[in-house]
Amino acid sequence: MVNDQWEIRLVRKSDNHVLARALKEVLIEMNVPEQGTAFADPEIDAIYDAYQGKKANYWVVCNGDNIFGGAGIAPLHDGPSGYCELQKMYFLYDARGKGLGNQMIQKCLTQAKSYGYTDCYLETMPNMIDAQKLYKKWGFTYIDHPIGNTGHCSCPVWMVKSLRYDD
């Protein structure tokens, strides 16, 4: 049952299975290709483990004992020095429109700055219009090419935000 008691917390190992199911459900809803996107990432089934590296965190959105999605930051693989990536930010339908996306981005960007990242990169899909509006609200701007090597060759929308200044 969904109530007004939403929480954002760091992912736990015990969250892996339920979180993977929630993320995949959103990807299916959004008609995201299975290849060349987060859907094909081996880490989607083991998010907790994937974010135990240096300068990486993943948070989940919960309501009671139920997980409704999450987001993370990690170093941008093969990216320029100082770049992190906002990764796997997906929420199930019941968690949308409640301000949780704003809270999640704030948490991710604050942590990224504390780690010393200078820029935050993300990739998304053209049909994820609401997500793009949120990213633009937070100062992300479109760029015309991918950065780094995320393995997400099917994500044709690229955005970046400078973390160098207080925004």
C-alpha cells in the first residue's frame, strides 16, 4: 500500500532483486530497447554491489517496505577527469509527481560535489520528456555527442551539468 511516507535511502544488498524488478518495469513501460541501455547492464541485477566502488552511491525511493525506484552517481567510465554520471534514475508510476525526483537529484548532485566531481553527465531516451524537464530545471544542458563509455549506445539524448559553481 502506498501512503505519504516516502523515504530516500542508500541501497542495501537485500534490495537488489526488488530494485531490479522495479527498474526493469519502468524501462519496459518507457519502451526502452533491451540492448544498448541500462536494461542490458549486468549491474542492474546487483545495484548494491555495483555502487560499492570509490566515489559511487545509489539511493532507493521507498514507501514502507516497498521500493519504487532509485538513482545513483558513479565515475563516468572512460570520461574526462572529474566527470561523474547520474545513473539509472527511474521511478515507478506511483512515485512520480511527488517531488521525489527533485529530492533525488539534489541528493545525487550534493554527493557528487562532495566527492570533488566537476561535472555530471547523463544519458536518456527521447520519450522521457518529464525526466528531461527535470534535468533542465537542475541546470543540465543538452550536448550533441556522448561522453565516456557507458555502453548505452541506444540512448541518443546526452546532457551535462557543471558542478564547479554553487548553483
